[in-house]
Amino acid sequence: MSETQPPSMVQPTQPRPSTQTTTPTPRAPSPAGGSNTKKGHGKHPNKPQSSSGTGGGTPFKTMELAPASRRKKRKTSEKKLPEKVAALSPESALYTQLVELEAKVDSALGRKKTEIEESVKKPCSVQKTLRIYVFNTFANQLDENGDAPTWTLKITGTVLDDGVDSNRCISNPKFSSFFKKITIYLDQTLYPDNHVILWENSRSPVLHEGFEVKRKGDKEFTAIIRLEMNYVPEKFKLSAALTQALGIEVESRARIMTALWHYVKVKKLQDPNDPAVFTCDSTLRKVFGEEKVKFAVASQKLTQHLSPLQPIHLEHKIKLSGNNPSGNICYDVLVDVPFPLEKDMSGFLEKMEKCREIDDYDSSIVAAIKKINEHHQRRAFFLGFSKSPAEFINTLIASQDRDLKVIAGDAIRNVEKEHRSQFYNQPWVEDAVMRYLNRKSGAGGDAAGTT
């Protein structure tokens, strides 16, 4: 802000040159802040009055003006001290260094926050072994008291840590979360009404540590168990040709494409003239059947080489005699376990969102900087006045006069030409006079008709 202007300002309107009418000449503002303007020749009689004044007021009645050149300057940062203010206080250099350090810390925190958010959206996982136990217990098989004989089939499991079967780790998911669907088939001749037991993950909001199926019966049979794994993201079985090329049998689509890219990069099959195309060697020709393939369509072409994973098929002999529980067989399956730090990262993000203490400090700093700027403007204003009062007042009036002309659209007038008679002999003068008289007579008629 200029040293020769009051603090507040308004944005000027762009001057509109006219080739038919003269522009109005506004009067200079009075010391009290009010002003009156002459009625412009080109002003429409029905133009609405200013909302800030009375019916006879002008749009500039309560406004303080500032030079347009100052108004166009870009605002300084809210937390950064202006150079002129910093020069007055040597101690402000330390504050400037702290602001720069804060900007670096905020930038680093922002990058880390983005990385953590991406990691939470696509959580990292480690591959571990899920050991599945299938066994059954029985009761009242030789009971002479008349109690019905029963048996119970149990399916449980645990995630091995470093290949060792230990107590369940709290961070590991529950057993049922690893499966999309579990189907158990009993002997239909023994249980004709409900020989199929189905559990689906999508229909069970509660996770379980295991499953139990209890029935009445005293005859042994073989139960069939089908386990459909719940992989996120979904995994596919690769065809023999694609397995030969990439060296993987089961994987998600994203990792299959990553493996394909690494294969092309290692084999240097990318076309040097067109990086979006790669050349197929003898192994990839068995997969794509073409000499050259675009990366954009490679994923679509690989679809025919991907098939859904088949359910895990287990059989368990329901024994009703001998050892109880019966069954000492376990099955190992590779599963993806979320990285243990995922919950910690989510908690860190929540704390960052809930922490408002830093925002309160920032608000206090911005308010303090605003007050410093206001005091600096007042100091500059009165300092300029104290050094040369007459020159200061003249400069202030000239500045206000220029701004008022710009706002009123009078900045392009040439007063010297208007003082010469040739100015009023131009072709547009006659038409402008007629327009002025018509508008004046129309405005007078409206005024005479009002009460």
C-alpha cells in the first residue's frame, strides 16, 4: 500500500471510451469523505442508485480510494513479513528463518502423509502360511442312558509366524477373513434334508476364529470341504504359456502386468522408436500370437490366459470311535496378511486430522502479521506527512484524483483539446447534442410527473 493513501480501497472499473458523448467530470472528494458528481451526458436515466447511499447519493459517497498501481500488486503471504517491516526490526530475521523451516517441515509431512494415504488405500501385505486344522469330536456313541449320539466337525486355523505354529497374534486377521465361501457336503443318504452347509463371507458381517458343524448320528462317513479363498485384490491362475514366460502360477492382475513389464525390460524388447510397443520373443509369441503388442492392450489380451482359482478341496473321515478328537491332519495354504503397521499408519492419519493445535497457532500468527502490517501502514502514512506536509498532501490529492478519474471512466480525456473550438466541430458532436437534449427532456418529463 502506498505511503500516501488511506488503508481501505476499492477496485476501479475499466474506462470505457466513447466516440459519441463526453464523459462526466467528478468533483474531488470533500475532507469529510463525501462527494458529489455531475450527471454524465451518457448516463442512462433509469440506472439504479447506489445501495450505500440515499436516493440522491453517488456510488462513491462512502468509499476511500487508492492508486490503481498499488491495487494491482500481488498480496504478500499471510505469514510472511514484508521486506519494509523486516528492515525495521532486525529480530524479524529469526522469524523469517522459522517460517522457511516450517515450510520445509510442512512439505516433508505432506509428502509422507500422501505416501501413507496411498499405502492405506493399497495396503502392503506379506505372504504367510495359514495352517488349517480339520478334525471331529463325538459323544454318546455307546451311551446306554438313551442320549442321542452326536458328532461335531471343526475347522480352525492359525497363521504361522516364521513357519512356527505359535499362539494367535493379535495383529493377524481372523480365520474366516481368508475365505470367500466355505461349503461342506455331508453324506446325502444319511442326511437327506440338509446335507449341504454353506457359509459366505459377504453375508456374514462377523468374523470367526473357526467353524463347527454338529449333527446327530452314529455312522461314519467322509465329509467333503470346499474352501474358496478371499484374495484382495483378486488372484488368477495363469495359463501354461504365460507361466512359462513370467515364472508365476497364481497372482493378481496388477502384479502380472508388473512381471510382464520387467520381462520386457530385462529382455530389452521395448521398441526404441515407439516406447508404447514391445516386440514379442518366441516365448511371448506363444502368449500373444503377434510380433508386436502395445502396452495399452496387453492387459486385455492377457485376460484369455487368466482363469479363476479353483476352490481348495479337502476330505475328512468322520470317525466315531478311537481317539477323541479324531483327526491329526493339517493343511498349509499361502495367504496375504496385511502389514502390521497398517493400523498404526491409520491411527497416525487420524491424529493428524484431529490435531487442531497447529491450526490455532497458525491463526494467531496470521492475526499478528495482519496487525503488524496495519501498524506499518499507519507509520508510513504519518512518517511521510511529518517529513514534508505540503508535498505529502499534494501527492495524496493527485493520487486520489487519478483514481477517481479511472473509476469514473474519465482517464482518457484530453482537457487541452476540449478547450479548442475545433474539438466541437467534429462529426459526432451534433449527434451527441441531440442525444443529450432528448435524454434531458425525457428526464425532466419524468421528474415533472412525479409527486
